[in-house]
Amino acid sequence: MRQRAVRNLARLGTAHARITRILDAAAGGKNNFLADRDLVRHFDQVTPVATTAARAVLEYLSRVIRHLAAVEGVDQFMIVGSGVPNGPSDGSRLHEVARLTSPGPDVRVVYVESDPMALTLAQATIEPFCDLVRVVDGDVREMDEMLGDPVVQTFLDWDRPIAVLLLSAHSLDDECARTVVKRLRHAVPEGSFLGLLHITFDGVPGELAPAVRGMLAMTLPGLNVRTRAEVADLLDGLDLLEPGLVWVPEWRPADGDPACADAPASSGNYGAVARIP
């Protein structure tokens, strides 16, 4: 683990923003750099919703985990590409939400992350203090290596349901994204769940779309922004839990989750959870 942390630090770049750190910066977290905070400020100048949208995303992820743990009885989670951000209100991280919600005492969570800063900080601040959480260096574009990681294979029980939250589909082109979803749905045990989060421009006003697209092209090259129809295509054939594929504030909203509640499209993200037969 020490060698992996050293390798991650060696490739750590602070001059360019990363989508996972942008989410943390917009939500008021501390696991980010000046480049990430600057990009949030630029977005807010174009359309002042970045901070609220980030909170809506984090509220959605917390609700998904609460539902899967409390209602569906899932006690194993693999969270791919979250950046391990703090929660939107009390600062709880996603593994803490799972632990506090689950009726059982032994909820296991594996974070899979490729961002060097998120990896290094999480390995230093989470793993030493929580026996039931692991942080793995992995890239969703390298599925066989990610799924074959010794920690992923041994820390989780692959004979029981697992909830996989895929939060980095925006980093994949269409062919790769379809392959990843197909690979995951066949890799997990029967009765598992697949959660998806995906950024979109569907809610961006027409007059602002060119500016937003231009800013993303310059600051976050390689980001794949999809329409609702394109995101639905990734989930084709899966049994979606109600309410299906929706704006993230519309996925089983709670009274205490106000971010973007009045204008769900301003969250800029779709969300869905599928049951794996």
C-alpha cells in the first residue's frame, strides 16, 4: 500500500482540475486544489448553480446508499470514481452513510479511485481508522484489472449481493461505457444492484450551452456529456428501481434534501439504480 501511495503522489498534478475534486470543491470540501476551486468559480460566473448542483449530487448518492442498505438489505458496496467526497450536510462520507443506515454492523465498502489526491488522502485518513473500508487504486477503463484486484476480490464476498455505484461513466466513450456496464452486470452476484450517475447538458439553457461546452472542452478534456436518451441506452435491458432514470433531485427525494428541488434540471446530472437479476 505504501508503494502505491508513493506512486500516486508521484503522478499528482495540481495545475489541472479533476471532475472528482471539482465535486468536492463545489460542495465546500477540502480535498481539492486551487485549479478545482477556480473552475467552480468560473462555472458560477456563467451559470450560478455549481455549488447547488454538487450538493444535489451528494444528496442523491446518500439517498441511494440509504435505500440500498436500509430497504434492500445490501451490506457490500463498491463505489467507482466518487473521489470520496464529504456528504452534503453533516460531512459524513458515503461509507459512514452506509454504516449508519444498515441494520447490520458489518457493512463493507470499497472505493475504487484513480485520482492520486483522492487515493492518497483516503488511504491515509480512512483505512487506518475503519476496518470495514478499503480504498483501491483502479481505473474503470481497465475493468479486468479493477475487478481482479486482490482487495476487491477478497474484501467483498462475491457470493452475496453487492451494490456497485458507477460514478465515472463520463470518463468513457460510448463503446467503453456500454462494455463497462455489461461487464459489471455480469460480474456481480445475483440480487446485486448497479447505480449510475451521469452528467448532462440537457438542462443547460440554450443561450448558455456554447459557453459551458467551451469551458468544459478547455478545462476537462475527455469528459463525455450525454443526453437522457444516451444515458438510457447504457442501461438498456436493466430493471430500474422506481422512479427510473431521472434528474438526481427526483430520485426518491427526502424532506431534508433541498438542493435543486425546485429546478431539478439545474443539477446537471441524471441518476438511476438497477436491480441485477
